[in-house]
Amino acid sequence: MSRLDRITSDPQICHGQPVVRGLRMPVQNILEMMASGMSREEILDDYPDLESDDLLAALEFGALAAGGHTVVTVNAA
């Protein structure tokens, strides 16, 4: 089950970077938090607008991008 529909891109939000559900939370920031060792619970506690599936969507996006896939995000507008 893909969660990529949670990842959007809009030139008006974070300069078009892929973000979670149109929020001003870039996928890159989530991946960096996870890579630094923050737990899912810590991230969700620090960012109450995020949901567990948002973190999984960021991981899926990152995995595809790292594998050389071009991931096309949906424009939030």
C-alpha cells in the first residue's frame, strides 16, 4: 500500500520542495530527523500536525528517490 498521495509539491509552499500533505514540513526534514535517531513518537510529539502515515510516506519517498526513481508529487493546489 503506497502512501505517496500524502506527499505534495506546490511552488507556493517551501519553494516547491516535496512536503507532507501540503503542510510546511518538507520530506527532507522528516528524513533528517529519523536519520538523527529521533523515534517516531518523538517526531509525532514535537510535530502534532504529523501523523504516523506521514512518516511512512516520507520513508517511501526517500527509498524511491534513493533507488534512482523519479517521484512525481501531486500539486497541492
